[in-house]
Amino acid sequence: MRKLLTTTAIAAVALMALSGCSTRTDSSGGGDASAAAGFAADSLIGVALPSKTSENWVLAGGLFEDGLKEAGFKGDVQYAGASTTVKDQQDQISAMVTKGAKVIIIGAADGGQLGTQVKAAHDAGAIVIAYDRLILNTADLDYYVAYDNFNVGELQGQALLDGLAAKKPAGPYNIELFSGSSDDANSAVFFNGAMSVLQPKIDDGTLVVGSGQTDIKQTATAGWKAENAQSRMDALLTSTYGDKTVDGVLSPNDTLARAVITSVKAAGKDIPVVTGQDSEAESVKSIMAGEQYSTINKDTRVLVAQAIDMVKVLQKGDTPEVNDTKSYDNGKKVVPAFLLPPVIVTKDNAGEAYANDPKLSPLTK
Ligand code: BGC
């Protein structure tokens, strides 16, 4: 039953994101009345992050620690462990509520399994902000702060088409599709964004999904784990590409992109056009070496700063600014969101895209 609800809600999110994709300019406050009173300037702020499935989560923890401290708050930053992620995170959020956190920022390990904890937080007077990943099926979520995830998918789909066209002037092109973990509400949004660009090209025969696996249930990568993407790619190569070339692979992030590339290399095949996301250092190196085709820059420093800015506004008893009050229906309410613009990065614009990033900029030289 829960599974069913989760899937339905994820579909609702994807649909809302799809229909709202060109109308993201409204900038009204959409906040919750609980913000009105404000709270002490040195209050406890909880940050519950998922396990470290990609570099962005590793970076976020340190940035929240430093940023909250600098703003005068007491930060309590926790990661869910690698194995019992959902239970870990539920317990961590409950502990933050008990300790009296005034705001709890959550990067959900499983967006469909936090309703009870979010309600408890809200009932205790805390304001709850979903960070990067939406939390589903709860009316107690106050805000959502993230990059525009549907647009991430659109950019990935377009990058795949551009990379294929640059490689060989005309189709048909053989491609395979990968999506993220089904317990992450972002996965369907990324996939639907990409398919909004790719589906017309599948329909007109420009793109051929060799395996025929186009359903998100078939393309999903449990736990966003590299080994799961690698073994699925191994199986696809064996079942479908014995004497054929795979020209392109839609990968939802960098970790999975590198797993796909590892699989193709091990099979002794040419590296296809592979998309990604997160600007992980290893993938930026791979892009500069001409292997991975693209990534997405969703600067974690900017997203964390945006979340902390919301906390500062709430502390004063004011309503944080949002720029989207239409797209993110979590199954119980449309969550007021602040969405940042993602940027597509290929070898061509990497230098420019990372010019102000001291860690990545040297890799593009
Ligand atoms: C994030 C991505 C990340 C993925 C796996 C998603 O929710 O938006 O940036 O690659 O989780 O950690």
C-alpha cells in the first residue's frame, strides 16, 4: 500500500513538474504561519542528510556546519548511514525535535517515509524545509529548496541529442536509459524532464532504445549505487549489443555515468555519449579527457547558502521568498519552493562554468 501511494505521489510530482515547467516565474510568499513568531538567534537548527551517495551530499554537510555556525546558530548535521538509511534518518529527525530544533532541513533518504517525523516536528513548532529532494505525502512540510530538477532532466536529454549529433551526423542512434533510485522523488522528475526531450525522437525513429527498456521501473538504479548501474549495463551489453554499437546513454548523475563507462570499457566497446549530473571531480576529469560527455552544475555552495538564508529570514519571524508555488505537489499540498537554475556543462564550457570553483577550475586547464 505504501509503495503504491509513494509511486502515485511521485507520478503526481512528475506531472506537476511537467505541466509547470514553463511557468516558474511567480514570486509570491507561500510560507507557513508558524514562521510569524521567529525564534532566538542562537537556536538549534537540524540538518538531516541522506547517505553519501554522491559528492554533493558530502559537500553539503560541511557547508551546513560552517554556514550555520557563521550565522550564529547551533547546527546539528547528521547523515543517514549506508545500510539502514530510512530508520537512521527517522531517528535523527526525531532526536532533533526532542532537542528543540527550530528549523529542520531534510535531504530525504526516502521521500515517502518521513511523514510521521515531519508531522512531529511541525507539531513541536519547528519549521521543516525539504532540501534538494521533495518529501512526499505530508501536509506538514513548509518549504522546498532545490535546483529545478525537471530542467536538469531536460538539459540531460538535450545534451544526449547534441552529443550524438556531434558524433555522427544522422541517426538512427542506439541508446539506453538509466534513472535514479525509486525512493528519491527527484528520480522521476529528472527522468520525465529528459523524456520530454527524448520521447519525440524515439517516436520518430531518430533514437532506438536497443533493449526496449523505457519504463522508469526498468531503468531505475536502486540506492543510486554505482554497482547496480554497472551490472545493469553489463547485462544490456550482453543481451543487446553483441555485434551492435551503443551510441548514447542517458545517465541521471555522475556516479552512474562513470559506472556505465566502466562497464563499456570492460566490454572492449567504444564509449558512448554519456550524460551526468553533480560536477563530481572524477567526472569533470573524464569530460576533459573526452570520455563522459556532460554533467550538470548544481553548485552545492549556492544551494546550502539559499537554505541558510531561509533560516535567517524565519528566525526574524519573516516569510522566506519562494519563486514557485505551482510545481511541487507532494500528494498532500503544493509545497512553496525556491528553485535555482541548473547549468549544463560539457568540455566546451567547463572552464567558464567552474571559473569560480577553486576545486574544479584547475581540472579544466
Ligand atoms: C540529487 C542528485 C544526486 C542524487 C544521488 C539526487 O536527489 O539531486 O544531485 O546525484 O540524488 O545522490
